[in-house]
Amino acid sequence: MEEQNSKTINAFDSLFTTNRIQMLKILLPRLAPEQQSGFAVYIKLLELQYTLSLLRKPPGTRLMGNGKQLSADFFQGDNTDTLELLDEMLPFSGPKERARIENIKSMIENLKKMQEMMEMIQMLQELFPEGTGGDNPMDMFAGMSDSGLSSIFQMFGGGKTE
């Protein structure tokens, strides 16, 4: 996966540069130390100018990528693309960002498990409408002991039983 991340970053970098700018980058380490900082700023200025010229394309024109884009339905439906994106970001994250990304991934996975549980409860409610105690699927758990609930959560991979 890290190779894919590297390809994405290289594709982005090559999109916003020219051969001339790349040659200047190769020249940079061969300059005297007192000349390198000014030359580095010059290279970045050239990249910015070139990037601004690229951005003058018609609205809606995709600069790069395969058409996948983030959805407003971040926690709805299939979150595979979101989880892949988070995994791609991990190698470039510091400890704090890594912890946040892992928390988001965990939250998405837990929400998915909860949705699966709710679907299972609704299916049970449809199969046994007289045994659920009402319209609320959670009413099914009203008389259940903690050990019974724990076994259901364990069935869905959601926790330990004590």
C-alpha cells in the first residue's frame, strides 16, 4: 500500500512541475550552501506559478485521480473508500494524527457493526413480531440479562464477556 501512496504523491508532484523545474531541483544540492536557500525559494516560486497556470482550467475539470471522491455520507453505506483513504494517510501521520485516524477507523467499524446488529434485530422482529414487545427493536433486550447482551455483542465481534 505504501507503494501506491508513493505513486499518488509522485503523480501529484509531477503534475505541478516541469522538466525545467526538475532540473533545477537536481542542481540545488550542488550549489554553495549560501546560495541554496534563495535557489530553493526560486524553485518553489516557479512551482507555484506553474500550478496557478494549471488551475485556470474550466470549473469541474479534474486535475488528477480516478474519479473517486469523498462523499458527504461519510458514515453511511459502504465505507470501504473512506477506510482505504485513512490507511493511505497513516504512513504520513505523526503519533497524534495516527491515533486520531485509528479512532476514526474504529468508530466507522463500530458503527457498521451496530448497523448490522440493528438489521439483525429488525429481521428477528419481523420473524417473531409477538415476542418483541412493541415497535421498538430495542424492547427485545428489555428483559435480557447482562450476560445475554454480552453474548449478542460478542457474536458481532463487539466486546468481551466477563
